[in-house]
Amino acid sequence: MAEVVDDIIKTLNGTSGTDPESVIPATTEGMLIAYTSLVVMSLVPIFFGSFRSVEIHIKNEKKKEIPESMTEKDAMMFPVVSSRSLFMIYIILRV
């Protein structure tokens, strides 16, 4: 049984295309660029979205508009509606 497992592992490793000679090694500069870009790409939308939210809030205060809010009934219906939606997506993908 152990031989079969070893053969499967050798086969998978041989066909995966990850030869140690063909893999480009990670460098400190490359990792720094990758992580910096991830942090920037995650913070920029939050930053601009928060400023936009404040602008809309100030505009609604000047117009004396009541902001739209979620009622208790809406909060209770959210899990039901989202579960039905996810189930329908599952059915569509299965068919």
C-alpha cells in the first residue's frame, strides 16, 4: 500500500510543473512590492469610500433628510433571503 502512495506522489510531483529549477526564487524586493501593493489596494478604497460617506452625510444634514435605515423586520429577513439566493445559485450551477 505504501508503494502505491509513493507512486502517486511521484506522479503528481512530476506532472505538476513545479520543477525546482524552473521556479523563480522569491526575493526581498519582490515580496516588499507584493505586500505593499496589497496593503495599498486594500486601504485606498476604504479611504475614498469613507470620505464619500462623510460628504453624503453632510449633504443629507443640510437637506434635513432622514437617512435610510434597516428595520428589525429587514434584519430578520436578511438571512432568509440570502439563504434562498445562495440555494438558487447552487441549483443553477448544479443543473
